[in-house]
Amino acid sequence: MRYGLFLLDEGPKSAVLPDRKQHRQRTTPTTPTTTWRKYARRSLGTPFPASTPVTARAVDDQGDRYRELVQKAQVRLSGVAKDKTQHTRVSACQAYAHPIQRELEETRLFLSKLSVDKPAPLIKSDVDENVADTLAKVEQMRYDFENQREQKKKADEAEKAEAVKKVEDAKQAEETKKAEATKKAAEEVKQAEEAEKAKQAEEAKQAIEQSKPIETPTTSEQAVLLAKRYRDMYSELMNDLAPKIRADPQKRAHCFKQRGLVTRGVGQLKDSWEFIGRTADSIKSILSASASADVQDWMLNLVAKSLVKQAEREVSVAPHAAYPLAATAVLVMQAYPKLSDMLMIRLVKKCPFVVPQYMAKQPGQNTDDFIKAAGYRRNDDGDIESEGIYAERMTGMLALFAAIVQMPDIGGQPNPFPVHHGWTWLARIINMPPRAISPLLVQTFLSVAGPTMLGVYGRQMDKLISVLATTWIASVAGSSPLAVAGKSNLTTFINEYRSSGSIRECKGRVIKTR
């Protein structure tokens, strides 16, 4: 709510404004020098009442003159109110302080009239001396107590440190004991390994030194001649054909490139006729792309080498892997029969047991030449490999040979290396004095090719197995682990055949269609 202020022009402008009470009652002051009109209630922006008989000019509430007058009036009112309040406060303080000042003066006067006597000096008595003695004793007891507590604390700390030291010493002794035990165990393991290594080397050395020239019937002599034929072919291959390939840069580059394709294809073979067929077609395509007969013969040699190497590495631990390799070899041999001779050249070089032939150290032949001819290898330390590792590699390559001879006709074409080669092998090895490795070789061959040979030869195969069981196994001499395990496993294999009437098939013999 707003109030308009109307001021007449007559009279001085410094007239005293009405107080709040008169303002609330809307009264007009009776000052003779100034004529006031009552405050009229109105809203901002509305005109002043027309009935008001005002001769003076009304100050516009939005004008500068109106605001200036209002500010002056407020300053005057605030000055009057402040002076009155200050005067009232001063009067109240003086009225309150006057009795206090009078009381203070009376108190000072009273204190000045008082006289205070000094206390007499204290006289020591027996009681005081007793108290002093007692206090001294208490102080001494306190000192003794503190001293004893400090000594006990030091003793406890020393005892604790001693206990910690004992624990650490015991821990150190235990660790030293464990380290010594570990060192001793490592030395024992090392000694055991060295002893086993020496034993294996001694066994290999004995096997080499005890080898004698073969004294066997005619069949074994034929095997020796066959092995000599293949070794002579290998010498001719290395001495005549290899230099021709190396001398021609184009032939050498071509063979090097195609060898990688052959190795990769053979290494990725799977137990599937579809995959085997694609691999065989790829190899045949590589062979057909040979620019000359020399290049083709060398590529056939590389294909045979790749197949034998894969058998040596993979089939030695997984005999069923021999079947895809054998199927691929047969498919390629159907188109290139010369591959059969190349395979036998590579097999006889690394595994003379495929003939079969037991290598004998000839007069004047040094040990290294004999080891190489027998198929042994030296490890990284230069020592001859153990009989166990040697037997694994030999059985892997023999499994490839057995898988090839038992392979049936494929695609209406006969197997170029048929099953009668397997019968010849089995008959020859039975007619030869067995070695420690012989039972393992026979079991490997029967496991891979036995079912096919039993189906082809029937009663003759049964008689041959009976000879193995009755006389041949018993003639295997030696007490080496290889001989003992080989005889035991072969006996179990033959007993299973006798009880069931069939030879247990090796896993993977039936190749999948896809």
C-alpha cells in the first residue's frame, strides 16, 4: 500500500513532520506556518483525489523532487530518534553506577582502618622430623620400585630378544637343512640320470660289439642281397643324380620349391579318403610338372623321403597314422611305380629291419660307420641314443612298410607293393636268430598288417603264428628291458588271437570316407 504526500507551497519547507501516532490517525498538524493535508491512501499510478482542495503542486511519486523530499524527511526523523535513545541510555547507566561507586569508596575506607599482624615463625617438632623421615623413606621406596621395574623391563626385553634369536636360528637351520636336502636330492637325480645314461650307452655299445655276421638260411641271404641292392641304388642317387640337379640352377630352384609343397602336404595328412585323394593328386601334379626325367626321379626321391620322415616322427608314437601315409603312397605309386623303389631305398637307409636285416659290424668297419648303417643316431651330447628311442623310431618306419603291403586295391587299380611282400618279411624274420628288438618288430607288423594277412593266407598264417608262440619267442635271448617287454607283449598279443580267433585291428586301419 502506498501513501501520497501533499505539501502546500505556503510556508517554509523545513517544518517538523508529524510523529507516527499522528500519522496513523490521519490528523492534520496545527502549525500556523504550514498547512498539511491528511495522507490519502492510493495505489501507484492512480491520480490524486479530485475532491482534495490542494493549491500546491503534488509531487509526482516517480519524479526526482518527490524522492528527494522523502529522503530528507527520513534523515530528520532518524536523527531525532537517535538522540533520544542515547540520552536514555546514559541516564540509565549513571543511575546504575552511582550506588556501586559509593559502595566501593566505603569498602576502601574500611580496609584502610584494618591492621594485620604477621604470623609467628614455625618451630620444628618431633612430629615434623618423623614426617620428614617418612617422606624420605617413601621417596627411597619409590626410587627402588622404579629401579626394579626398569631392571625387570630390561630383563624381559633381553629374554624376548633371546627367544626371537632362537626362533630365527632354528628357522635358519631348517632352511639350511632343506637346502642341503634339495641339493642332495638333485645330486642323486643327476647321478641316477648319469647312471641310466651310462647304462643305455653300455647297452647300445654291447649291442653293437656283440653283433656278428649273419649266419642264417638262404632267405636271410636273399634279404642281405636285397638290402645291398637298395643301398647301391641310394649311392647312385646321391653320386650321380644329385650333382646333376645341383649343377643346374633352374632344376635346383624347381626341386627346392616343389619339395616344400610336398612336405607340407604330407605333414597335413588326415584320416580321410577325400583329404588323402587331394594330397595324392597334388603330389602327382607336382611330379607331372617335372621338366625332365632327372627332375622327376629326384622329386620321387623327395616324396619318398618326406613319407619316411613323417613315419619316423609321427607313427613311432601313433601307429594308426601309418595308414593315411600308406594310402597316399599307394595312390602315387599307381601312377609312378618307381616310387616303390624310392621308398625302399629310404626305408633301408634308415631302418634295415624292413628287409629284414640285422646289421653286423664287419671286420675293419669303424663304430661310426656301423652306427650309421644300423640306423642309430647320436644325441646333442654326442652319445648314441638309447635302445628305447631307437626301437620307437624303427617301429614307426616298419609300421609304414606294413601299412603299405596290407593296403587293398584303390580305385579299381592294384596295389603296386602287394601283400606278398609282407609274407616274405614275416617268413624271413622267423627264420633269423632273433635279437632283443625282434619281438617288438613282429608285434608291430602283426598289429598293422596282421588282419589282412590272416584273411589272405588263412591256415598258413595261423601255423606261422603258432611257430612264433611255441619256439620263436622262447629263442629270444637277453634280459634287457627291451627284450623282456617285447616278449611279454607279443605273448599277450598271440594269446588274444588264440582265444578270439582273430587279430585285433589297429586303430585307424579303416580309413574314413570323408
